[in-house]
Amino acid sequence: MGGEDLRALPIRRAFVVQLHAETDLAQGPIRGRVEHVVSGQAARFQTLEELLAFLSRTLQAVPPGEDDLPGADTASGHLAQWIGDQAAST
């Protein structure tokens, strides 16, 4: 993260993802619990699609702030790509 502008990481876009003990990202399935840090909204998920749907719904409900950067609404797409890249590299 070094010199990354911290405005690119607004707290209202922060989530905690807790993976089930048996989750193996390389093998699947992915399941666990996700919580939005600011609102406290939480959900359990059984698939990557359920996790991304929660992220998307929650982010759409969060009003944009002055520290949000353009293109931030594509965060769930970037997360899906990152997870796919990680699984492919193992």
C-alpha cells in the first residue's frame, strides 16, 4: 500500500469477510459471513455470487461521500477478479 492515497479506501466501503473453516479458495465452495463495518449489516453466504450480491446491495445503499473516488462502484467486480486470480495462482 506504500504511497496509496487513503481516500481511495473510505471506511463506509469497508467490510469484514469471515470464511468458514472448511473454505478452500482454490477448490471451492466459498462460504462464510460478511459484515459492513459502518452499518453493521451482516449476512451469511454459501457462494461467491451471494457474497458479491451482498457487497453490491450494501454499496448501492451507501450514499456517496466526498472521499469516494470515481469508479468505486465496480469494487465487487474487482474483488471477483482478484479472487479468481488468487485461485488460479495456487
